[in-house]
Amino acid sequence: LRRRAVLQEAESYGLGFLQDPAVYRGLAACVTRGLARGVGLSNLGPRGLRRGVDAVNAAGAPVATHQTQFSLLCRAPLEDGSFDVADDCGVTSVGYSPLCLGLLSGRYTAAYAAALGRRGADASRLPNGIRGFLFRTQ
């Protein structure tokens, strides 16, 4: 006879990028109803993080974590004050993508970009930001 474990409560519920007061209230409601212990936010700058924390707290729940990209090449949360805001609000910062979306893995070389053919050689067809940089030839 096998028994299935039933999760009574999640550690936290969260969302990324979205900055909608209705969603913040919904996530807070999950906490106040005992479905989670805290709310997790993701990929917000310092102003958005402060607004999100204030909205969730006003709805009666704590923000437990803020997940943001952080690596040797992407130091924005350290430089723009996001980590400071999180600390001021009692929110734990969680960095993701320590290899900068794979750029620091050693996989994305000029030879790799050339193997992609036209997509790797024509920078005008690449996405903006670091993801486009991954495929540019050197």
C-alpha cells in the first residue's frame, strides 16, 4: 500500500516580472489562507521591489524572497540598489544565472556562433541584450 504525501502548505508563492496590484493581493491571499508562508517576487528593480513589498504587506502578507539575475557580468541588483531595498524590507535576495545565461560557461565561442550560420553572423537579426550577445561572432 503506497501513500501519497500531500502538500499542505508551500514555502512561498511567487511571480516574475509582473507588477500588478491585483496579483500581489492574490498572492497575499494565498498566505493569509494558509496555502503559503510568504510571497516571492522576481526580476524587479529597486522601485518595483519597494512597490511590490508595500502592496503585499498592505494585503497582510510578508514577502519572503526576491529572485534576480546576478553574476560577474550582470551586477545590476548590486549597483542599482535592489539588494539594499531587499535588505531594508527584510526580504531575502536570491541570485540566479551565475554563469550569465551561459555566457561564462565557455560554450559560446566564435566557432559556435559561426556554426549557427547566418543567425550567428548577422547581429541585426539577434535579440537585444545579453541573449543576443551570446550568439555574436567575435
